[in-house]
Amino acid sequence: MRVVMTQHALQVSVVHQAFCFLTIVLSQSVPPMSLEKPISLGKRCAAEFVGTFWLVFGGCGAAILAAGVEQVGIGWLGVSFAFGLTVLTMAYAIGHISGCHLNPAVSAGLVAGGRFDAKDFVPYVASQVGGAVVASGLLYLIASGQNGFETKGFASNGFGELSPGGYSLMACLVAEVVLTFMFLFIIMGSTDARAPAGFAPIAIGLGLTLIHLIGIPVTNLSVNPARSTGPALIAGTAWIGQLWLFWLAPIVGAVVAGGLYRTIFSADANR
């Protein structure tokens, strides 16, 4: 009987030691999610550079290379979907890294909405503009390889004589403010913690598509100062001279939308 008890005690001891060893190994090899290191600002800015590059290369590239092809061109409808698809795909690709702003106005609106730290605003904007400029340069390199190529507007934004439909400065100002307001409102709502999880990129991408369907005839649709800056640098002096509107109007619209959502519709506002 004593031998049996000794063997049983030995088995229990071995199991206990094995369990303790396994616990130690797992605790060292799989750190708790709460201890996960935050993504550095440099990596987030790199993601913003790549994402904004893709937005301009895909959206403006569709307008420059594919929209005007005779009989098979994609037209304004295709360009609208191209912009929406660039944001949708990047939202899934880098949303978990940088938040996928791709737009100085969106970054400003998220600061106003309490979703983004103001100290990271300038580095984000620099990365976004850098991605847009590089994308525009590569698009020019590709487009200029075609016989008879002319720069023309190079998918730039404009008002008055540079507006696709000849719309006035006031009309273009109002359109850009309102459309950017709605875009940021969609972003704030679809990324709210109370919204259905996982669907925000779809809502945001389709929202940008709809906004382009409305605004392309008016200003060639900006709602994004970085998107406007890259192509304007290629298009020339006339378009550069109108850039101020496509920085001012989108940022105003986004900041108003972010502040309004935070004040009226956020979870804290409803308590």
C-alpha cells in the first residue's frame, strides 16, 4: 500500500512540474495582447505614404490613362469607382497600421473628432503629400510615353476656367466643403465603436465613389489636399495657383464634420 501511494505521489509531482514548466514557456513565448508594443510613428507614416501613393496612382491614373480611351474608356463613372476602390483596398491593407487617412483633411477632421493625436498631424500630412507627389511623377513618366501626349490638366482640380463644367469659385468652394463634410461624417460614423465591425472600409470606399460621381463635373473632385497637390505640380502654374482652395475647403469641411460628430453623436455625447 505504501508503495502504491509513493508511486501515485510521484505521478502527481511529475504532472505538477510539467504543468508549471508549460505555464512558464507559454507566458514567455506568447505575451499578453495588452503588452503589445504600439506601432511607431515612422511605420505609420510609411503606411500613409504607400496608401496615398496608391490613391493617387490608382484614382488619378484611371483618369489620365483610362478615362478618355475612345469607345472603351471608363469615363467619369470608372474614375469614381477607381478612387473608391483605392481607399477600400488600402483601408483593409493599412487601416490597422496607420488608420488609413491618406488625406490631410481626414487627419485634420479626426483631430477635431478626438480620434487622432494632434502631435502626429504634420508628419502624417508630409507623408501623404510625399506619396501623392511620387505617384504623380510616376504617372507622368508612364503617360508621357504615349505618342502625342499632352499634359493638359493632368487630373488636377480647378475652378472657373479650370473647372470641368466651368463652375464658379463660390460653387466649387461650397461643393468641396459639403462633400468633404459628408466624407468625414461617413468615416466618423462607420468607424465608431458602436458601428458594425469590419464594414467601415466598404462604407468609406463607396462613400468616396458617390462623392466623386457628384463632384467630378464641378472641380474634378478633390476632398483631399494631397491628391490635389501632386497632379497640380505636373499640370503647371495655373493649377498650382488654385491649390489654395483645395487645401482650405476640404480641411474646413472635415474639421466641422469631426467636431460636430464628436459633440452630438459620439458615445460620450449621448450619456
